[in-house]
Amino acid sequence: MSSLILFTPAGVLAQAQPLKRAAKRLQSLGFSVEIDASALARHQRFGGDDEVRLEALHRVARAAPDVALATRGGYGLTRLLDRIDWSLIAHSAEHGTHWVGQSDLTALQLGLLAHTKGISWAGPLACDDFGRADADGGVDEITRDCFLEAMDGSLEAVGFRESLAPRGQTPHDGLEARGLLWGGNLTVLCSLLGTPHFPKVKGGILFLEDVNEHPYRVERMLLQLQQAGVLDAQKAVLLGAFSAWKKSPLDRGYDLKAAISAVQSRTRTPLLGGLPFGHVPTKVCLPVGAKVELVVQGREVLLAWGHDAHRGHEH
Amino acid sequence: MSSLILFTPAGVLAQAQPLKRAAKRLQSLGFSVEIDASALARHQRFGGDDEVRLEALHRVARAAPDVALATRGGYGLTRLLDRIDWSLIAHSAEHGTHWVGQSDLTALQLGLLAHTKGISWAGPLACDDFGRADADGGVDEITRDCFLEAMDGSLEAVGFRESLAPRGQTPHDGLEARGLLWGGNLTVLCSLLGTPHFPKVKGGILFLEDVNEHPYRVERMLLQLQQAGVLDAQKAVLLGAFSAWKKSPLDRGYDLKAAISAVQSRTRTPLLGGLPFGHVPTKVCLPVGAKVELVVQGREVLLAWGHDAHRGHEH
């Protein structure tokens, strides 16, 4: 039976109910679930003050469960980055701990990659996904199954249909690329630029998603990555969901498509859409820091990694 | 009579009325006002497409008026940064053109500083300030007078009352610092980090403001600057207004004060509040790229520059 610890490294849990539901559901899925001692701690908008959350992170790393699943994102990891014992986190990952989460967890995952080349998993969050009430649809089946396969080591690829190309066109047909998979939440990733916590990946496959960000803000961040030389240094960029933004009367036809088009016109690196990932119910699990192979046939995109991804840190 | 051109380098003007009011009001204040040919151009959410806005910038630089005042901010300069003829802008600034604006104009001002060490002016925007209808209070008197003095070369200092220290305390009493003044909108400034358009200023005086950004986002950006080594490299940080953000039920006591306190605890560089600048009616004019002297007596802060600031580029 796989051991799984639920911990809160960033934002506070406003209620205990989603955490209880997540624990129960994960238990029924076959995990031996433990709730970290400070998972429900509260300090202002944080799941405990900085000391409490830092200690939780290190406690989970020392316990080295099979799965370390964050309860939710929010904001908070930025405050800890300069103080995290990266080798402790990396050591657990090398010995089999799958660190899983998304959103603010991007800061942890990219920091781990930058400091130790350690592998972690972009994927669901306990409360947002496994804690969703049955009345609200419960946990998405693809999200659940993909998580289960990623955690037991059997998931070695994800496939999706490219969504940006106009109907009937297949501009990326035949594209093949190998490189390091990295990325996560665009805002959080950009908030690491210029700091020691930003991984310097050349020839990689970068995946990005965001929520509540107007397309002009998404465009500004992507152009920052382009102007910083990050986009041009990648072999491909995979775009997940950019959800929950609100139109403005000033847009006058400007939308996410226009934003992506403006970015694509400034880089030769292909931008592909349709990755099932982000602040949406259906999300795959992706090994951040693993070597992957990208293959496009027509509009079908396959992103595959070897068994290596499950071994943690690459020696 | 000073010549003044109104131009639109970023967001579209939804209506012509504020521009007309601004032109009329600036005329009555003694300027010979010209409205740039594409000031009312429209392309999606932009004041003309990229070519149109880039050409407008260069046209204004070639015309080299006494004052080049942006109509509004919004979003758009990021798209032009890699293509702006910086030496053309710098040449006009050296020969007396005061480039004035704020918000998205921060990208132009910091790019100019990064590429040429040229001086520009953080200050009002034509439509937002001089275009405000009398029914809405018209132009703020301090903003107007400060602008007039900055443009005619007589403004050599601004003073304000420090706002962050608890009542009765004067933690910065006696602080004196000299350095390069730079800064602007925090979001726009951070969007330049890691790119060639970010000025590498050591020992400077950094000023910052923002609008519509929740304190946790302000904190995240300030921590990015801290982790990138930018805050520690400055002699002081002056905080203007951080306006129009909305509280969240998750805040639980977290606010702008908590955010600033979290940042101050991580840097020795003093953070001072109360600078009358930002997305608020009352704003001073500040010479971006000029050498300034900061003096604090009790809670009174004086930021002074020599006549140099008005000569433009320093030789």
C-alpha cells in the first residue's frame, strides 16, 4: 500500500471539509493517507506562518512517503524559497517520493529543479481535485486515473490534440523533439525569473498554464520569457488551460488567440495548445525535470518519458 | 511657449473626449499642444497596431518637442521594446524633450535607462490626469503644478511624509543617501526582469507603485526583486500608492502592511512609504535616471535632484 502525506505549503485551508473528503477518497483509491500535523494551520492567508510551513515541508521530506501531495496552492512558497533545504527534498525524491501539485507549487518544483535537478510532478491538488464534493462532480476521472498511474510508475506518456492550429491545418505534423520537461503556472514561473530559483533549461519542452489572468497579462509574461531568451532556448512550448479570465470592453477583438499569435510571431519555437493541464478539472500528471520526447502526428501530440521519470533525481 | 505632443504608445483611447479636454487644458496652461497623427488609432486593445505605435514613438522623438506626454498607459510597450530605436529617443531627451507618463510607460522609461542611461519623467498621463472632467474634480492641483515646474526646469525636489512607521516613531530619521533614481509601476518593472530592457542599477533609489494588485501579488513581486538581488543593491525603496485592490475572505488580517513587513524583514534596504505617486489623482513628477539625494528628517522625506535632471542624458 503506497503511503501518501497531505501537507499545506502555501495558502490556508478555509475549511477542513475538502481535506477530509480528499483523505477519504485517496484512502479508497488504495493509499495509506496521513494528514501532516500543520495541514490545517492558519496564519493570515497562509497555512501556518513561514516557520510552520517550512518545517512541514522538511518534515514531509524526512518522512519520505511514496506521495507528498499538496492540499492547495494559493500563495506562500515564494516566502520560503531562500530557506528550503533543497537537498533534503531532492533526497526524498531520489528515494521515490513523488512530490505532486500545481499552481503555487510551481515555485517548489522549479526551485527543486534549479537547485538539484530533482524530479517532481505537476498534477492535481488534494482539496481542489480529490476534495471536490460529489455534488460538484467529484474528482475528474482522467485526473484520478492519470494520477494513479503516475504514482504507481506505470504512466509513461500523455497524449492530446493540438488546439491552436486553424481547423484542417496541421502545422506541427512531424515535429519530434527531445528535451527536459519543465514549467507550470506562468505567473509563478515568471516570478522566479532573475532569481537563483529559476532553472536554466536549454533545449527543453516548456509547459505553461494560468488562471484569472487576462490575455494581455499572459502575453506580457510570455514576451518577458521571449525577451529573456527563455522561449527561443526551448524546443517547444506546450500551453495548457488559461482559464477564468474576464473580458474587458477595451479588448475590441483582442483575446487569448491574439496574445498567443503575437508571441508566436516573435519566436521560432513552436507553441502548441491543448495540453490537458491547469486550473481545470481535467489535468494530467507531468514529470517536471524528466527527459521527455515530443512527437506530433497530424494534430495528435504525444509526450513520452522513460521509466527514468519515476526514479527521481538523475545520476 | 513650450511645445507638447500627445501620443499613444500603448492602450487604445476608448473615447476622444478626454484627449480633447487634456489638449485644451494643457493649451490653457501655456503649452503649444499638438496631437500626434495616430493618437486615436485603434487596433484591438491597442492605440494602433505595433507598426503604428512604434512609428508614433519615433515620430515624436524626431519632432523632439519640449514635452512628449503619453495619452494613457494600458498595455502595449512590451511589444515594442525589442524594436525601439533607443538612440533616437535618447537623442531627443538629451536635447531637452521631457518624456512623461507612468504605468505602462515604465517599460519605455526603464528601457531608455537600460539602453542609453537617458533620463525621462515619471508623471501624469494626459487623459487620466489633464483629461479628467471638471465634474470629476478636474486635474489635481498638485499634479498640475508639479508637472508645470518639472517641465519648465524649476522643480528640483519633492517632499513627503513617511507613512509606514508606526505613529510616533521615526525609524529613518537621519537617513541620507545619494544614487540614481529609477522605478515606476511594479508589475511593469518586474516584467522586464531577466530581459535586456531591465536597468542594472546599483546603489540607486528605487520608487514603486501599482494598481489593482492584491498585496500578496505586490509581496511576490517585491520578493522576486529581493531574491534577484535588486532590493539589496539599492540604498532605499520609496513606495507610492498601491491602489484599487480588493480584499479576499482568505486574507484573515493579511494586508499591504503585512506584505511590506514581510519584504522589509528580508532586506536591509529601507522601505519608505508615502511617496505621492501612482494611480491616484495626486502625483509628483520624478526624473527617472537622474542622480538624486534622499534626506529624511523625522518623518519628512526630501528627494532632491540637481539641475542635471533637466539636461537629459548625462555625458
